[in-house]
Amino acid sequence: MPAKVVSTPALPGLSPVCGKPIISRFDGGKFSSDGGVLALREIETRLGIANRLAACVADPRGPERVLHSMADILRFRMLMIAAGCEDANDAASLRHDSAFKLALGRLPDAAALCSQPTISRLKNLPRPRELLRMGQAMVDPYHLHAAPPCRDP
């Protein structure tokens, strides 16, 4: 007697990538253990954190040599850290991970995400003034979404 296949409900509310719907299930098939990055992608996209931070840093790379935007490098790094992969060396495997690719707006069969050396070059790129601007850029979304402090009557 064949085993009964039980389908789990899909995780709702994920934005499409390249015009294709994202269906997250937990019943097999091509998988990633980092499916939570898709939910984090939704939050990051709504707040625009990677774009805000990228706008604060001058990109010294020649435009003809840029494969990964500053915002995509930052977004990948933030998602890696949120997934518990604080070491940039994890990019060697995660750059091929289907969930991370989807979180960066790419299909699973698309080219790999940025490499560990690319992420490491970013680490010391911002100058002191740019770091100050990055700090201010992080304060703005907080003020937009923070609840007012509680006041005792």
C-alpha cells in the first residue's frame, strides 16, 4: 500500500520574484533550510533598509564591472546574519541557496549571489562620514514604525 502524501498549506503573503509566485511549503521537493529569509525579505523590502544603507556609501567600482549592486550585497549580508550565518565565509555555499536567491529577487536557477570576497571588500568600504549617514538612515525607519512611549495617567 503506497504511503499517503500529506500536503502542508502554503505560507501566504510572499511577494513574487520575476513575475512568478513564491509558494513555500514544508513537504519536500527542492528545499532550503533557510526559508525564513523569505519572510525577512518582505520586511526588508517594505522598510527599504538595504537601499537606504547603499545610498549612503560611495561605490568605487567601475559601473562596467559591477555584477552585484551595493544594495544586493548589503541585503545578502543582512539576511545571512539574520539566518545565523555571521561569518562571511558562509557566502560560499549560501550564494547558491534557492531561498537566498529568491530573497534577493532571483530565481533558483539564476546565477550565484555575491561571493565572500565581495562581501569582505564591503566591510571596510564606508568612511566615517558614510557610517554616520548609515546610522541616520537606520533611525528614520525606526521613527516611522515605533510605537509612542507608554505614559502613566
